Amino acid sequence: MTEYFPNVKPIKYEGPDSKNPFAFKHYDPKQVVLGKTMAEHLRFAVCYWHTFKGLGSDQFGVGTIIRNYNDSSDPMKVADMTLQAAFEFFTKLGVGFWCFHDRDIAPEADNLAETNKRLDAIVAKAKKFQADTGVKLLWGTTNAFSHRRFMAGAGTNPSPDVFAYAASQIKKAMEITNELGGQGYVFWGGREGYDTLLNTDMGRELDHLALLLQMAVDYKKKIGFKGQFYIEPKPKEPTKHQYDFDAGNCIAFLQKYNLAQSFKLNIEANHATLASHDFCHELALSAANGMLGSVDANRGDLLLGWDTDQFPNNIYETAEAMYIILKAGGFTTGGLNFDAHVRRQSIDPEDLFHAHIGAMDVFARGLKIAAKMIEDKKFEKVVENRYKGWSGDLGKKIESKQVGFDELEAHTLKNGEPKLQSGQQELLENLFNSYI
């Protein structure tokens, strides 16, 4: 079998003092942290689309990256070679999971039936690779946004025929995800939004999107798929008004249509940036609503207005993110999927390894820092002390709904101006720095 990354040997943990660029400095998959190994906590996954299908194109130019597994005029041969290269990469990198869109792994044909046959052929090979390597599928999804038929959305499209096509495509993607033992399935909105209200019936489109998701819930039961469903919030990409703009919008939508029990959220760092939030806000809001499921681990560029999907490298962000994730109970079916691509000038195959090694190390450091914060309980005590008034008589009465406006007015008239307390933000930032 062809070796597509001959210059790279399996990546090993060598510790912080290692000078080897093809070694982990902080990610030791077998190291136990808070009762679980790093591998169990972090559940790293490689995304298929950017890592193996991304060739450096952007809004202003064609691809710059040439891959030897992309060297054929036969699209199915390319798909086969890419799959081989992918599993070589997974095993050499030492990750336990991968993720894909349906159109990543098999090219679309002239009709749906032939497209599905192509998928079946590749999935059979992927299933054998999984069995041979032990690499598992974290989640699958469908690309219902790239083809011109989806130019006005999929579930929110004004055409029922396009809606039907999207449903058919999702049906097949769910089936192959189930076939591969996927631990989840992501609904990534793509073009579920609008550009102008002059041609949009917003209420109807939202109703239709909910109908599509309910059909998926029903079909999940029919085929016995046990994986977790996720919604991935995403703003401004590419439509001006995305219905799945951020975590808050997605949660409200799911609650309105009685779908909240069937879904959790897949939070992407770069999408948080585009929504004018930060990554940890989206994680915390999801966790507060019991809906934090999985993470697309990447970063955006605050000076650029699009989804740059860079690899994570900010220890402050990964430490705070892992603190939130651990406090929320950690990952179960989800994990950290590197929805990121190397830069347009990073054209060597080895650059894929450098990018993932650095990202895995920065999250491993974040995990260790977050674990220490949890063990010390310093921040936990700060929060407990800040809200201690709610453990008193008045606080308990308010939370248990024993008082209303009249009683609270009487309390305020009797006790006068409330005593204020410092938020101590600078002190806490210094404390956080001490862990970094």
C-alpha cells in the first residue's frame, strides 16, 4: 500500500524539553488527569474536509497545495487514495477519532442513486480501516450547502423539491454514520438564512427547518442510531442573517419547537468570533442550558471578517475552555474536532502534522491547567462567595418564589441602599495568570 506521508513516523510524547518538531511536548495520551487519561478527556478528532480536501483556495485565488493522493482524473480513485492517506495520518498522529461530511469522502455523481452507491463503496473501505486501526468516527454530517441547488438553503429553501433532496441526503448521511459506528451526527446549517426580507417568509422557513430536524429525530429512532444529535451555531457564513447565529439562537429555536431533548450543541471557536462572542461564552451558555455536546477546536482572526479556521494556539483560551468543559462534566459522545486548515503558504504534507501537534499540545496544556484550577477550588470559592447572599434568608425566598414585588419593596424600604462588593476582576485575572 502506498505511503502518503513517508517522512513522518508515528508521533510520540517526548515531554516539554524535547526539540523534536514531530513529537508531543504536553499531550501524553496515557497520562491520568482527574481520574481519566488525556485521550479520554480530550477525544481528539481530525476533520476530513479541511485536512484532506482543503487545498489552499480562498476568496481571492485557487488552491496552492498539491497532494499526491489527489493526483488522478478519476474522482473515485481520488476518494480511495484520500481515504488511505487519511487513515495513515490518523494513526501516525495518534488520534482516536475522525469526522466527515458525506461529500468529503465520496464525490457527487449525476444523480442521487449513483452518489449513494459511491458513498457505500467508500464507507465499506472506511469501515475496514476503522477495524484495522481502532480509529472511530466521532460524528458525521452532510454537505447541504455547496451545490447550487442549496443556494437558498436546504431545510429553509423556498422549494419543497430542494427540501426533499436535502432530507434524502441527510437520510443517507445518517445511515452511513450509523454504519460506521458514529458517536454523533451534526446539523451544520451552511446556508440556512437569508439575504433580504423582501423575498423571505421567515416564520415559514423556521417552521420548515424544525420539520426537517423532527424528521431526522424520527428516522434516528427508525434505524436505531444511538449517537447524539448536534446543532452547530454559525453566523454570517455565508448569508447575512443566519437562523443558527449563535448558541442562544439555537437553544431558543430548539426549545420553541420541542426539540431541545433531542439535540446538544457543537460549538466552534471561530463561529463564536464571527458572532461577536468569545469561544468560552458560547461554551458556558451551552453548559448552563445542559446542551454542551462537542467542540470544533479552531480559532479566528479578529482582523479578518470571515471564517479563517486556524489551528488553536492560545493557552489562555484552551485553559478556560477546558475548565468550563470539565465543570460541565466533560465529553461523553463529543470531543475536540480540529475544524481547521493549514495556511495557504503551508504547502508541505508535514505541515499538516505540525498544525495538529501544536493544537493537541495547547489543549493538553489547557487540560492540565484546568484540572489544577478544579483541584484547588480557588475560583469555585470566589464564585460561591460572590453569590453567598442567595444562600441567606432573602435569597432563598426569592429563588423559591415565596416573595413578590410587594415584599421586596418592603425589604428595600426597611434596609435601604444595598451594600456592594467588588468583582475583583484584576485580582482574578492575576490568579488565572499564575496557573498559566
